[in-house]
Amino acid sequence: MNFFKRTIPLIIAFVMGVLMAFQYYVPHEASQSLLKIVTRWGITIAGFAVFIGVYSLFHLHWNKIKRKLPGWGYSIFVFFGAGITVAFGLYNGGEFFWNDKQQGTMFDWMYFNVQVPAGATMFSILAFFMASAAYRTFRARTSEATILLVAAVIVMLGRVPVGTLLWESLPPIADWIMSVPNMAAKRGILIGVSIGAIATSLKIIFGIERAYLGGGD
Amino acid sequence: MIKNREVSITTWILVAFCIINIFFLVTGKLGFDAKGLGIITAVAFTLAMYSFLYKDNPVFKIAENLFVGVAMGYWIIITWFNILKPDVFETLIVPFFNDTGNAPQYIVIIPTLLGIFMLLRFSTKLSWLSRWSFAFVVGLGAGITIPNFIHAFILKQLSFDLLITSNILDNINTFLILLGVVSVLIYFFFSMEHKGVIGGVSKIGVWYLMIAFGASFGFTVMARMSLLIGRIQFLVRDWLGLIQ
Amino acid sequence: MDRLLGIDRRIIFIFVAAAITIPLIIRFELPVPATKDVKGIYDKINSLPDDSHILISFDYDPASKEELQPMAIALLHHCFRKNVKVIGMTLNPGGSGLADKAITEAGEEYNKKYKEDYVFLGYKTGVELVMINMGENIYSAFPNDFNGNPTADLPVLKGVQSLHDFDYVIDLASGSSIEAWIAFAKEKYKFDLGAGCTAVISPDMYPFLQSDQLNGLMSGLKGAAEYETLINRKSSAVAGMSPQSAVHVLVVLFILFGNTLYFLSGRKK
């Protein structure tokens, strides 16, 4: 049984990894067909993976309700929101879900008048807290913090139209910060992260990194 | 005492919100239709979210949880109509039971099975089958990452050949970029104690990183403020009609 | 001094709200000159002949709508004015409604016909897998459009087999999709790529601009405002530039004031 539970997954990862890595350097028709097929399969599998996220969220809120954890009453609204949206989506403006998606249905209405405004507003709340943090905690405590602070101030003023009115050299200085020191640091980070990703990929292919197998035997 | 005050604040805000909207509906500023009622709903959610700024409260929590539920519901339905329906239902299942003029694409059984196996992650007895699906996806991802990252993010990013020009300022910038990339990489990759030459170069790397983090902070402030501007534009333009 | 440092955060919030609302109501316009990076995208679209194919990937969701939707609308107006064929898609499920609305409304404004002049292919998950699959064959990745029409029959896609056949590809991103488009699509299938992104991820994009892996970049609402200015269709992004300026000055004043108090109080807090 261990063969099915552990060895086969390691073989699948190894074969897929090696095939796909070498495929890149083999511009043959067969190699391209293989790439087309496996990426197509990958898209379909990823479609099912959505339900892992759905299950995790519902499981979390269902447990909250079941165990009557603090604030459990609010979790009911998650199920209510999801239930009503899914119901409208399946109803599909009277055409039902096995037909093509209809336009201008209650499902779309829910999206534009609940999800869009609530989602957009949720993240805009951070604007207030960033301003508060700028006032309370953004301090020139050390030389490094001072460099960070000065760069932030120049960029903040240099990237908005008022920057030119305050001092006409501000925008060019901000542009220089972005395209020279910022760019160099980000390139260093990019190369570092890429080397890390390649190393992790190699570890996956050769079975050293097995976190994707999950727990158990 | 404080609770009473908060209940009274909430009640007054709700009353004001209702009066304003009734006024808009009666005067025809907002139509009594899907669009008009949609704007009122969107405003209600926007204000409910902003109520968090005063303090965490039940109105915010209800709106937040409803939003999470609606977003999840939307995700499920969009995945059905965009992926599962065209890729599995219409290619494999419908032609199997009905004569659509197209033969069922039996090859789709493989990713469908792997997709279903993936969901067995939550089963106590059959969760091992999900490993096959994860191994397929993770192996595929690892395989395509290696050559593409080497080419696009390492080799391409390390080619400085086009940057040497006759302009002295450009060449200084090129030198500064080179210095920055090297010093940041040294800062990250040398796990030994940062002393001597390595320490000096690492210090330069830290300065570069601080400038980059400062720039990122500035841009993050910009981004969050833009989101807020958008929401306030919605409130004063689409709802209150104070601006065009 | 301590009272000033420990001021109720809600007072700061009121300042922020005022710094945005007042300039929005008392409108004053500030010049928004286009930067080189934004002009890169504009010039590229301008250089395209009629009936060229542009792919726009709307890889964002409502959380970034206020930055990226104005950008998308400005871009679509430019494309339709230039009579290029617009093909839309998204890799973000939450973005499909916004993308569909933006394309449809802009298309209708220029009397363009769905399926002939523009199409929205909808959402696919799997990010780099979708890109590679499109690079091999676009009809394999998207057998149907968002409304269920088979893509193989669409006149708007005539002459397009894979990503390589697009005259220009633009990614509007709120996450890491630009990097994915570069690594898994642009470098392999060879096409010109431009991008628009939230201001948060914009600093990370500069290495790609310098290496010419991106030929242009629109950053946040400011990028959208620059594009609106370039196409001479000033809308919500340009209107947002005066509050954006005011609130940035306010945040800088907060930083300076907070630091002054910090130093005056002997660096206690």
C-alpha cells in the first residue's frame, strides 16, 4: 500500500517535472503536443481545486457555529451570502445552470452591488490606518530608517501632480530613485527569489521536498 | 452607558440613511429599479465597512461575513460556467448521454478523475489518492518553473550589455545598478557573519534595500489612498450626486 | 507633547477623509503629464494598424477595482478608437464581472459588435498553465467565451492561433500575474507585453521595464490618469489626482510632524 500512497506520487512528480523541464529545450511537435495536453489537464484539475478553498472556508465557519465560538452568529451570514449567490447563479435568470450564463441576472446584481463595493471598501480602510501609522510609528530612529523615510517622502510627493508645484526637481528625483536604486534592489530580490524557486522545484522533482504529500503515512 | 450611546448612534445613522434614500427615491434622483436599489445596497455596504473606523461593531461584522459568503458563491458559479461546464460537463458528460453531434472526449476523464481525487484530501480513508493529483500539479509546476525562470528572471535580468553608452550619467547609473544588484545578492546569500569586505558590501545592500522599501511604502500609501478616493467618488458622485 | 503623540486615531481619520473629499467637491485640476512608461503603451497601441489583435488580461478583482478599472476603461477607449480587435480574459475569478462590464460598455459606446470587434473569453484558473496553453493554442485554453459561444467560430479571433499571433498583450494586474506573463508566455511565445498594475506592486516591475520585458507600465490611479490625459478623455482617474495630491501632502506632514515631536520629546516613543 505504501507503494500507492508514497512511491507513486513521488514518481508522478519526478516524471512530470523532468518531462516538462526538458520539454522546454525540445521544440518538436510531439513535445509541444505533450505540453498542450498536460497544461490543459492542469487547468481542469485546478478548476476542481476551487472546492478545496470552498470546503476550508465553510468548514471553518461551520465549526464556529457548531462549537458556538465567540462571534459564531456572524458565520451564519457567510452561509447566507454564499447560499443566495449560488442559488441565483444556478437559477441563471430562469435558464438554469446547464445552459449558458445569462447576462443581467440577480447573480450579476449581487456581484456588482454587494461584492464589488464591499471588496473595494474593505481594502480602502487600510488608507486610514496607513496615515495613522505614518503619524505614530514612522520614525527616523536609525540611519537605515532615515534612508527609508526620506525615499518614501520623495516618492510620495514626486509621484503626484503636486510634486512639480512644490519643487520641479522632485519628480525626476523620484523617477531616479525608482529606476536606479529601487530597480537594483528589486532585481537583486528577483534573482534571489528565482534561484530559491528553482532550488525548490529541483527538490520537489527529486523527492526531497514532500510537503505537498500532506501528513500521514 | 457606552453601549446605549452606540446603539443610539447606530439608530440615528440608520434613520438618516433611510431618510436620504427615501428622499432620493421620491424625487426620482435614484430610480426604484435594479440600478437605483443597487446603488443604495452598494452604499449600505460601503458605509457598513467604514463603520469599522469608529470601532469594530456588529454592522461591520455582518457586512464582512456577507461579503465573504457572496464572494465565495460568485467564485463557485464562475468556476462552473467558465471551467467545469465547458471543460468537463459539455465535453464529456453531455455528449455521453445526448447526441450532440460530438463524441465524448474520453481523454477528459483523466484530469476529471485527478480533480476529484484532489477533493478526497478531506476523506480519512482515501486522502492518499489526492497525493496523485497534487504530485501531478506540483511536478508540472516545478518542471515548467526551472527553464522559464532561468531564462526570464536570471539570464535576462543579468544582461547589462545594452546599458553601456557614451553618456557618462547613464554609465554612472549602470554602475550603481550593478553595485546594487551585487550587494543585495551578497546580503541575501552569504549566511556567514557579515564582516570585512562582505560586511561592507552587505551594508551597501541594506541601503539599497531601505531605499527600495521606502519607495514601496510610498507606492503603498498611494495605492491605498487611490482605493479610498474611488470609494469617496462613488459616494459623492453616484449616490449623493454632489459632483459630476 | 505626549497628548499630541497619543492623539485619537479617529481624528487622523477625519483629516484623511477631509483631504480627499474637499478636493473632490471643490474641483481643481492639476496637470498630469504622461511619463515615459505610460507613453510606451500608448505609442504601441497608436502604432498598430486597423484590425490588429490586442489581448487584455484583466487579472484583478474588486479589491483593486478603484485603481485598475479606470485604467482598463481608458485603455479600451483607446483600442476601440484605433479600431483594433480587443480580446479580453481574466485569471482572477472576482475580476470577470468587472472585465465583462468594462469591455461591453466601452465597445457599445463605439458601436462595436461583440464577437466581431471584441470578445470576453472569461475566466480560467491555473495562471501559468493557462498562459502556456494559450501559447500553444488559444482555442484549447478557451473553447468558449464568457457567454458560452464557441471561440473557434468567432470572427474577432480570425488569424489568431496562439499568443504569438497577438500584436500586443496587456496585463492589468493586482497580483503576481505580470511576472507569470513574462516568464511563461512573453519570453517563450515572443510578443510585445505592456502592463498596468496597482501602485503596491509597481516598484517590483522596474527590473522588467529596464530589461525591455515590459514595453510600458501604468502604475495605479496615477498611471490611469496619465492614460486618460493621453487619450484626451479625462474621467475619474484625472479627477482623483487632486485628492491624491492633497492626501499625500497630508501623509508627509504627518510623518514630519510625528518625527518632530519624536525628536523634541527626546526620542522617547
